[in-house]
Amino acid sequence: MVCRIATYDGKVNTDTEEMRAFREWMGEQAGFKSAYHVVDPHTGMALSISFWETVEHLAAMADRTLPGGSTGLKPESVDVFNVLHE
């Protein structure tokens, strides 16, 4: 299993219909295990932490397009880690 952590430094509104649709879409992708999206209310810094069966599943998700188009959010950084145990 692999974990992807994307960091967003700007103000991110995660409580929109668009973001809810994105989270639902992501959950339907092959190899998806789970995800957490967190925001610091004081700084606006946000993290998207998702877990995937394999790095190939993660890469395949990145090549797909959300129905209705991209959310337009670009992370400041993205890191991928191997999960040692659940």
C-alpha cells in the first residue's frame, strides 16, 4: 500500500459541492483505500492524505479527469510513501 500526501499552502475551501464531488469520484477509483482531507482554520494550509493499494493505482488515478473538469487546485508539494503496516 502507498500513501500520497499533497500540501496546499493557500486558502482552500474544502466544503464545496465541487470538493465533495471530487472526494466521491476519488473513492470510486480502482485501488483506492481511504483518504483524509484536513485544513488548518487559522492558516488555510490543507493536506490531502490518500491511501492506495499500489503505486500503479495511484498513478492511474492521476491520469484520469474528474467528470466536469479539474478542481483547479494545484498542490505546493506531493510526497508518496510506502505504508509499512496498517
